[in-house]
Amino acid sequence: MNFLTFLQAAGAAQPQAGGGMSFWIMILLMFAVMWLFMIRPQRKQQKELEKFRNELKKGDKVVTAGGIYGTVADIQERTVLIKVDGDVKLRVDKNSIVRDYSEAQSNGEQTPQK
């Protein structure tokens, strides 16, 4: 065995330095991209929905999470009384109201027929 073969064998056994730092940079970049494209838009959407629910007033046309269309008749702290059809009124949790029905009408979406 000559001296050159001995040096090559010794050099192959040592791990290369600097690989650990690039790993951590990649992990941080992955979390940053995930936050930018997934978490941030979700939080924005939740804030808009919360603002919508807090600004509800009598006469607003709304849709519940279950797909019930109605008009707001009364608002309490945690519940909303919605008039569904004729004299039919339902009391639902405020968190079950998901969107404004009058907004859907102005966008040209089909409305339920009576």
C-alpha cells in the first residue's frame, strides 16, 4: 500500500463540513413558504368571517353552514334568529352563519325559488 492510497482512505472517512448549515436553511425556507401560502391566507379569511359575523344586523340575508337561506330577524350575543320562510324562524349559533346571501345575488348566482 502506498502513501497516496492511505491519504485517499483517510479523506473518505471524514464527513464534509458545511452540509448541516444548508440543511437548516432549507428547513427554514420550507416553513417560510408554508406560512406564506397556507397559514397567512387562512388567518386572513378567518378574520374576515369574524368581522362579517360581528357586523350582522336585522334584515341581512345570510346562509348557514347547513345551507339554510334566511333573513336576520334578531341578534343576540351568541345566537341569531333567522326568518326562513313565512312565519318560520330558526335560532342558530352565530358561528354557523358563513356568508351574506345578498352578496351572492349581486354576483349573479342562482337563488332558491319559493
